[in-house]
Amino acid sequence: MLSVENLTFRYRRGGEELFDDLSYAFEPGRVTAVTGASGRGKSTLLYVLGLMLTPLRGTVTLQGNNVSAAADAERSRIRAESIGFVFQDSALDPTRTILDSVTEPALYAGWSRSRAQEQGRVLLERMGVGNRADHMPGEISGGQAQRVAVCRSLVTDPAVVLADEPTGNLDQANAEGVLTALSEAAGAGALARTVVIATHDPFVIEFADEVLAL
Ligand SMILES: Nc1ncnc2c1ncn2[C@@H]1O[C@H](COP(=O)(O)OP(=O)(O)OP(=O)(O)O)[C@@H](O)[C@H]1O
């Protein structure tokens, strides 16, 4: 389980404080939409949950551990093992094949190449883009690229998936495909994963199980 307690963040001393002592539990098996006007800190909250930014006050707790207090190396390890990211424009490396982009986080987490590739191909197949595994990102559509980005976020089988405006540039049919994939990733029962989506897309908010308004 992922939660924040009394969370406040600021980018620089004397700068605007975000979140105002936010406390919230992000439930496994649920898709939570983080909403709020532009500049309220939706993206920043994902970076704090993803241990890329350190809170000014308060804590981030993952599976019972106060991970926001961990040393840098430990945070990197937790991130590699337990957290997957999906970014708005899919951010696929134009010089790597689709399969290489998908497997990269698993290699970073210490998996063997063969295990990472096997898992990558399973996910791409499940997401309907298995036949694009050996293509370059420039050869696939925006909707397909975003489904590939979801595969990349899931390759290490992380407990938490954080998605920043994952449907930002997609039409409704493609947005639905991405959201369904994230919802299936949340799953249920023993395999339940926590999925958090930062968005101002009403379609995503409607789709989500929970809404956290900043
Ligand atoms: N790297 C940074 N350094 C300093 N301030 C930043 C930085 N990134 C964001 N901010 C500021 O922090 C606040 C929150 O930004 P953030 O991008 O998290 O908001 P958001 O709710 O995701 O906005 P949007 O809906 O426009 O994407 C904004 O005032 C923004 O200008």
C-alpha cells in the first residue's frame, strides 16, 4: 500500500508550498485520478510518490516503510523494483527498438536480458502491439506508443504504477485502450497494484475508481 501523511513540498526555499499537509491512502487494486487546476502540483505529487523529489514535510509510506526518508541509493533501488512510470508523450527513446524500451527498466532492476525480453514480449502481446516489438518508435502510432509506455511501466511487475497525463494526446478510443490497460494492471486480490494517474481529462476522472482533488 502507498500513502502520504501530512505531505508538503516546495521546489525552493521561500517558494510556493504545495499539497498543504496532504494525507491520503492510495489503495491497491484501484485506479486513483489526481486532479486539480494547472499548477496545483499533480505532476509534482507523482514525482514525490515516485521518490524523485523529497518532501519538505511529511512522509511517503510504501508497503509499511517510510520510503521518503531513505538514502538516495535505497530510493533508487525501491524505485527500480517497485515503481513503474508512464509519461504523457510516452517518452520512448527514438534510437531503440520498442522491445528494448520496454525491457530497459527490468535490466536496470537487475533482471537478465532473456527474462526481461520474455516478459516484455508477453506484455506487448497482451497490449495488442506484439507485432511491433522489433520496430522503432517512429514507426508506430501515438496510441500504440502510449500502450508501449504502459508495457514499459509494468515490465518489472511493480507494486505501484504512476502515470502523468497518459491520455493527453490521444483520441477517445486510444485513451480508452490505455486506461483499460492501466485498470487491468491494477487488478485485484493478491496481484493488486496501486495505479495513480495525474490528469485533468474528464474522461479519465470518470473512469477512475477514486479521485484525489488537489
Ligand atoms: N522544476 C521546477 N522548479 C520550480 N518550480 C516548479 C518546477 N516544476 C513545477 N514547478 C511549479 O510547481 C507548481 C506545480 O507544478 P506541477 O507541474 O506539478 O502542476 P500540475 O498540477 O501538474 O500542472 P499542469 O496541470 O499544468 O501540468 C507550479 O507552480 C509549477 O510552476
